[in-house]
Amino acid sequence: MTKLLDAQGLEISHEGHRTRLKWHRLRKRFADPLFSAEVMAEGFASGASMELDLRVRADGGFVVLHDEDLEGETTGHGPITEKSIGDLGDIRMQEGDRPLILSEDLAAMMQSTNPAALLQFDMKDDYEAIGARGIEHLAEHFRDIAASVIVSGDSLDLIVAVKEKLPHLLRGIDPTDKLYDISKARGWRAVEAELRADLRGPTEPDTIYLQWSLILGAATEGLDMIALCQEQGKRVDAWTFTLKDPEAGFSEEEWRNFQALMALKPDQITTDEAPATERAWRRRMAD
């Protein structure tokens, strides 16, 4: 029973396959504050896979936030693209009165970390907004860091620019919205053709980010999106599977879906409840 309580929320092993559990928006558990530097430091020490969102500032640097405006997550107001580093110093996160995490802070924190740690920079702006100056900022600050970084986004132009300027960083693409639209308009064969084109495309992605329900929907129609990606040497992250009741574990519906997802052998699952998911899995498998 001790093992169930000691779950670190790092990975699940099943039938010889290892699936990492990625901490969504730097949350090890949903009760954690959004984008917490303390949780990130814990993840760096334990070798966790973690995700954070980046928004570009007016000066070409970045701030760790999801929304395009400051209102939703912080005490500030207005579009982030209009704010320079000096405008953000007095602004705090609404949860816990914490300072914002800037890209400059990230670079400093990543100088020493467990080599297994992986940090995903999910870019919430497109290349038009970020531009050459933003890419140059990333190159300047993340050229010599200890941690592994993967830069992801749905702007393919941006990921190509990252490849050219920072070839040592991993790259990820998220075609979920596009593939959903194609599935409704033209069916699953068209989805397969589009996904194959993305895998062969100029971004040369390491990881493909796909919503877990899209993956299961495709599988019921005979399209194994995970196998398709893995056959091309790509990893798949299935996002975002979060238990509604982390203490109780899986509901029957959640268990059916999670079992079906694990049977397809994703490389990573994004969740807001990593230790609880690992514990719930062990509990079910021990029954």
C-alpha cells in the first residue's frame, strides 16, 4: 500500500511500454497554483515532464501565461503583446500573490536540473506576433541550458523558425483543431492523409500533441493515430486527461477511456493530476 501513496506522478509502465505523465501548466496536482515556480523546481529535481505556456511581450521576451490578456490570470490589465519587461514588475498572479515568471527567470532556473527533466514551451502566439526578435530572444537565453526543452505550438511557421535558429531544441506540433475540422468535413481517411503530411513536413517534429478524445474517436473508426506517428519515429502526447475526483480515482467511464488510451501506447499523457493518476492506475491494476 505504501507504493500507492508514494506515487511521484512521473510515469506509468504497462506491457513493456513507458508512458510519461506530463504536468499540465506546471501543476503536479490541480490544487497547485497555476504556473508555480516551486512546482517547476520540484519537477526539475525529480526529472518530471512539465508544460508551461509562453506569451510574447512587446520587447520580444516572454512571460509564462496562457491568456493573451493579463486580466484572467494576473492583477494586470491589457494585452501582453503591449507590455515590456518593465511594465510587468509589479503585476502578480491572482493565485497566491506570486510574481510572474519571465523567460529570463526560466533560463536562470534551468541551469541545473535532473537530466531526465523535460520542459515544454507551448507557444500561444503565432510567428507573426513573435517574429525574428522573439526567436532571437529564445536563442540568446536558451542556448546553453542543462534541461531538455521542447518548443511546441500550432503555428507551423513558428516551429520551422525555431528549427532553423535553435536546432538543438526539440520541436512539437499540435494539429488537433485542424484534424477535428477535417474529420467532420471529410472523414478519417482525410485526417490520416493530413497527419502523414504534417509528420513529413518542414517542422520535423519530435512530438505530436493530440487530444485524447480525438485519438480514441479515430481508433474506433480504425485509425490508430499513435501507431501512425510512432511508425514515423515520432512521439505522441495525449492531452489533457484529468481525474474529476483524484482521491476516489477513476470513475468507470474514466477507467474505460484511460484503459483504451493506454492500450494504444502513447509516449506521454498530459494531466493536472499526475500522482493521483499513477495511484489510481496502480490501484485498478492491483484489483
